[in-house]
Amino acid sequence: MKLSIVAYGDPVLRKLCVNIDKDYPELQKLISDMFDTMYAASGVGLAAPQIGLPIRLFIVDTGDNEEGKPGFRRVFINATILEETGEPWAFTEGCLSIPEIREDVLRKPNVRVQYYDENWELHEEELTGMPARVVQHEYDHIQGKLFTDTLSLLRKRMLKGKLDSISRGEIRADYKMKFPQQRRKR
């Protein structure tokens, strides 16, 4: 089932998310619905706060690589980034909660992350390149951070009007969204 994606300005996107346990209600259905939602929105990652849940859960699927081999697809539950290393590199990022805005973000190229998968198996994994970047972006979501937080003060001021428009629902996305300022009107 495709879920609505929460837009910029919703307080859930700023919450430090909480760990969950094996008994979290309908977790497998939630994970499946998150993948359906992410694919319908043409995303490569989706965090639980983006669908309104302040829990430490996110998913990633970078798609097939250039050689047609399967890409990086994972479920991250209660993830912790243990280490980020390397010389930061810029890459243009976007976010399903912030449609129509894409900006260069500096991130370190290597991460070591610990997490549980959908079967509650504990993993510690070293990632590099695009998988590392996507994990860092989604991890930021469960920490209450957005990619726009990394921008310079000047750039944030320049984007303020667009960000306010997103909050009000004055944008067009090709997927279902919930806009924080529209809910207040009802």
C-alpha cells in the first residue's frame, strides 16, 4: 500500500526517533508499504518520519548498477552510524519530503553502520560511495535532521520561500503527500 509522504515543515521530521523492538505492530507490513511508497515516488531511500512515524526505521534501494547487477537494498532498524571517514565529497541530493529542491551536500564517502534487518539479525557493515551517502541521508532523518540543514545560511535564506510553499502544499508532487499547514486549516 502506498502511504502519504510528510512534507517539509511537519514537526515529525525534526524529532529524534525512538528505537523499536520485535513486537512493533505490523512491522513487516509497514516495511512492505514503505518500499511500495518509495518506489512509487521514484526514491532511493525512505525513513519512517517521512511517513509520520518517529521511529528508528529506514529503507534503502539504490537500484541496479550500470552492469545490470542488483544494487544496494536494505532495511535498517535501530541503526547507529559508528564511524564516518574519508574526504567529504559534494553530490546533489533531494528528498521526497522536500520535492523540487535539490542541493549539493558534502558527506564523507565511507560509513560503518550497525543495525537490525527485517529479520532482527544484527549487522555491522562498512559502506562506501552511493550506498554510504543514501544511508547517511536516511540516518539524518531518524536523527531529526534534513539535508537542507547542511546548507549555508545564505542558501537557506534563498530557499525559504520555496520551503514555505512546500509546507503550504503549493507544489506538485507525483506521489501522495501530507502538508503540515494544510492540516491546520481543517
